[in-house]
Amino acid sequence: MIERQQRPSFGKTDVLLILMALIWGVNFSVVKYATQVMTPLAFTGVRVGLAAVVLMAIVALRNRKWPSRTDILALMALGIFGNGVYQLLFVEGLSRTKVGNASLIVAAAPAFIAVASRLWGIERLHRKAVAGVGLSVSGVALVVLGSARAGQGQSTLLGTALVFCGMLLWTAFTVLLQPYARRLDPVHLSAFTMLGGTLPMLVATPRALIATSWSQIGIAAWAAIFFASVISMVVAYLFWYRGLRVLGPTRTAVYGNLQPIIAITVAWIFLHEAPTLWQGIGTGTIMTGLFLTRS
């Protein structure tokens, strides 16, 4: 069992991960809006495809040595599930449930990643880190309790289930990617896993893409596509991969607990999903757990 050396202080990687959480927190409302303008499948196909094109262009322009063919194939295989099937489940799920519900489910990922990392022998968690993860999960539970008034219709339950299944895939993807994150460039990690993510889109999205009247899509929808692909899946992903390399999967994933705080606030302002007292209490608990785990 490998014990990762802890960083002694709050640094640049932490700042980038907070910015990543901000981007991904806002992205929940952006995706929710976009899937009201076009079908989730069409949106996901364009989103993943555009992100892959931008990342591969960056790889080509950097003119650095590529990973070995074996590594590229392994990254693409991981990307099929981590960037392909996951995105299909996430977007389809979010289109059928509330932003608060989806963001809270995603916020549970650090606990799953911590357990999976320990079982896989990647990290050993000290008492304070275990307590921090537990406190973060407790905070998520409090926010879920505060969101109990949300609609309980069939579509909401289906959406919640889809997002949860996607979160499990993201957990496996994060843990299995760790050996590559330690020795490969973050840009290569992001580009080739995203390229792998386009493969499921070739099967799942062509009919939806053809059926969409793209000439009728407004500027706001195109801006949403740009943010959800280039900002969320290129810029923020690079921050994520840097975190995996520097901090390891558990401590990087804990920053995901900031997402519901941001997502619920943005959804309250723009989608009129009012937060509750329980959500405020849960937010404080999540923040405490975050800094306990990182210390």
C-alpha cells in the first residue's frame, strides 16, 4: 500500500482546484439551460467533440513527444467511460432532475474515490483525512435533507439515478487514471482521454445531431456550449489532472465538495431553485471537511 507524501501548505495547485470547482459549479446551471434549448444527446455530442478538437489542437501546437502507443490506447479506453459514457449519463440525468440534486450526488464522489483508492492500494488515509471525508459526506447528507422538498416525480428520480451511475463511473475513472497521472503530461492525459470519450458519441448522438435545427440555436445557447466544452472540459480538466498528479485522487476529489455550494447558489440566482437552512448548515460542514482532509 503506497502512502503519498502530503504537501506541507496550501499552494498553486489548491488555487487551481478551487477555480476548477467554481467552473464546474457554474457548469451545472449552464448544462441545465442548454438542455432546455436542445436535446441532451445533441448537446453532449457537440460538447465532447468540441473539447476533443481543442485539446488535440493544443497537443499538436505544443509539439512535444507523445506518450507511447500503449499509453495512448489505455488513456482512450479509460476515456470511453470517464469522458464518454459518464458525460452521457451526467447530461441526461441533469436534464431530468434539479441542479441541487445533481451537484450533491457529484459531491459524494470524494468519499467513493477515497474508499476505492484505499482498496486499490494507491493511498493510505490518515485519521484526519478519514475524518475530513466523513465530515464532507455528512455535509452532503445534510444538504440532501434540506433538498427533500424537491419534486419527487419519475423524471426527477430517473435523473438522480443516471447522475449517480455517472458518478460511480467517474470514481473508477479517477482511480484507474492515477498511475498515468503520475508520469504523463496533464495535457496528454486530458486530450487522449477526451478523444476516447468521442467514441461513444459516434454511436449515441448522430441522430440527435442531425435532427437539431442548428440555425435556430441562439447566441446564449452557443455560449453555453462554449463554456460547457472549452472552459469546463478543457481548462477545468487540466486543473483536475494537475491535482491528480500533485495531490493524489482523494485530496483532489475533495475539492469537488465545493461544487454544490457554487451550483446551488448559481441555480438560486438564475434558475430560481431556492436554498434552505439545511443546505446552509451542510455547506459549512462540507467546507470544514474539505480543509480537514487537505490539512
